[in-house]
Amino acid sequence: MRHYITIIAIALAGSFLAGAMLVTPGPARAGDYDIWGTQKTDALGALAAGARYREFTPSAEPSYQNIIMNYILMINKDLSESIAVVRVATRPEKDLLFINGKLYSVTENFGAIARDALDAQLRRLSSDYGSPVVQADPALTTYTFTTSATKVIVYAYPRPQAVDCRVYFYSASLFKMLMSE
């Protein structure tokens, strides 16, 4: 059975981690991205040594899709020209979304993974964020993890053979950050 997965994590911007590595190979752990509002130059400086990346704007790549970006643009479409994406060639591939040069969101694109790998991701999320609330129907299963600092929502779409997986991290103070722009 193949599943399409989208994992959305909302982390509090209030806790800044001194010396935290912003982008490392492998999936994130709780707290990895609790550095919302970081300047792009600082974020790029925190990339793992030798990390390959490219920068683009969504307007230059109209096929680019990002749920968090779309949500931000629904709130304030005038920010569209202020958005830059830095795509880091790691496994999973990571997209850092900046607005006016400040980090607003990180997306981890796992692509097609085995069901066992999805189960491992759910176990990892459970260990970091607690037990999920699960809602299932034939076309979609959602897993919602909640802590005082972070909310994670997993969308699983049944397909044969594998799981396509994407993880979104963004500040729980998103509205406050947007108000300052």
C-alpha cells in the first residue's frame, strides 16, 4: 500500500538554540528549527560543512508548492515578492523559506519511502511530541501531535507500494512574525 504523507510541525519561535545546527543530514529532531526569524546569512552559515544548496523565488519557479507559503500568502499576498527559498541537497531534501530575509519555515522532502520508514518517522515524532490523535478515513489518515511548544500534523494518503513524505516546520508565532513585516 502506498501512502502520500505530509507532516506539518509548528514550533514556538520563543526558544532560540545557541549554536544549533540549522540544517544537518537526516530528519529533524524536536528543537532543531526553534530559531524562527533567523537572518538568511546566519542560516546559510549554519549549514553543514559542504552542503550544496540553491536559492530561488517562487515567482521564478511557479510550479513550486509549499503549504506554509500558500497559507502565508493567503494572509498577506503582498509578501509574495519578499519570499526566497533555499533548497539544501540533503536526505531528506530541505527547503528553507525566508520572508524579507528571515526564516519562516523549513520543509523536509523525503520523497518515496517504505512503509517501515514512515512508521519510524511516526515513532520518532511520538518520542519527540507525544502520542498522536489519529483520524482515519479511506482516503486520508491524519496524525496530530501536540506539545506546549509544537504541533505536528501528519497527512497519510493511501497508495500502493511506498510512502511519499513531506515535513513542514514553522513558528507557532507565525501571525506575530507576519505582523512585524
